[in-house]
Amino acid sequence: MVVDGEIAFTGSQNLIEPSYNNPRHRKAGREWVELMACLRGPIVTTLNVVFATDWLSETDESLEHQLQLPANPHPGNVTAQVVPSGPGFITENNLRLFNTLIYSAQHRISICSPYFVPDDSLLYAITTAAQRGVDVELFVSEKGDQFLVHHAQQSYYEALLEAGVRIYLYKAPFVLHAKHFTIDDEVAVLGSSNMDMRSFSLNLEVSVMLLGEDIVTKMRAVEDTYRDISHELKLPVWRNRPFAARYVDNVARLTATVQ
């Protein structure tokens, strides 16, 4: 959302009541947990252009005459870059950005993704980082809201745990829908993109890359609250889950590319 060309909001938030206006969710206490950023400065113009481009592609109506430049275009103290992605971008911008940053990590990677169904390149990047000594943690929901996606996601847990990735399950009934990650003390990425093949190839997404220790520190404070609420999944426990659960996970993985 862009307001008067001056302020922009982006992240994972859908425009709906926290329980998705579903009496069953309300009864279970299930709410979606999100993370948004409020942005000012030159980056607002970039997000405005992304919106206008999406509008043009859907309606054939140009909003160029309505685009407003900020009255105070002076940059703030955080360097930021907008990374749009989707079928119109044949280079798979978000996937290339994610892989590049993960391979560049030296000390720590913290990932939060509600739908984590990586392609081979992303899975290799994450497991390679863990195997070369980077502290890698992944925050996901204990119980997902999409049956097939959640079980496909679980089919990757053993490979991640074996590589040394620490997986934190955000306790049900809440659904951790926030989408972001941090690299070392240098880079944070926040936006709408999941770490799944639909977000990489099919869905229109927008991410914002933010640079600097100050913004990473603020993001890490959010990640700390997730860790406090979550419980860590251990490899021996995961390996001892019932055979039927393994079967469902593996079958769901076969459908991952069309979910």
C-alpha cells in the first residue's frame, strides 16, 4: 500500500481479520502472525511504480499520471532495494536474491517462511551454509493452514536437520505467516515471497532488501520473540515419527510444484 506517494507498507499482511473471518479458526484461537514494514523516502516511489506496473498488466490502464514523487525525497539511514518477481520476470529475481545472500553468509542465517518448499538450488544453498559452519535457523508453523503444502514442507525437515539447520516450530494454533530472513549482521529481506516454487515462478511477489546492522538488529528482536514462543524440532524425534506421517509427507512433496 502506498499513501500519497509519501508512505508505503509492505510485508506479509493480508487485508482480513486475524482469524480470516472464519468461526472455526476463532473457536480454535487460530490467528495469522504477520510482519510489515512502514517505509518512507525514495523507496516509496519504487514501490509505487511496482503497483502501477501490476495495475497496468491487469487492467491495461496506465497510472503514470497519478504517480506522485515524495515531497521530501531525501534518503534516510537505511539503504533499501525493491525486488519484484513473478511470471513477468524471467530471471526469477527472488530466488536468485535468496540464493546469493545465503551463499554469502559467514556467521548466521535466520529464515521465517510460512510455506517452505524449496527447489533444489535453495535447498543446497541452505544445507551447504549449515555444513560449512554457518548458524542456520528456520522458523515455521507447528501446524500449517494448507494441508498439502504443510506436509510437503515437512518432507524437507530431515535433510535440513541432518545438515545442521535448527528448526523452530511456532506453536499452534497460531499460523506464522511472516516472510523474512536475515544474513549475518548485514542484510534483512522482508516481503510477500514464500520460499516455495510458486513464489519463485508463478506468483507476483515483492520483497525489500534492507542493509545495515541497525535494521538487522530490529529484525533479530522479532526473531527472538518467535524463538521464545516456538519449540525446537530435534532430529531423533523427527526420525521416530509414524510411518503413515512419512508417507503423507512424501506424497505431498510430489505435488509441490503445483501447490
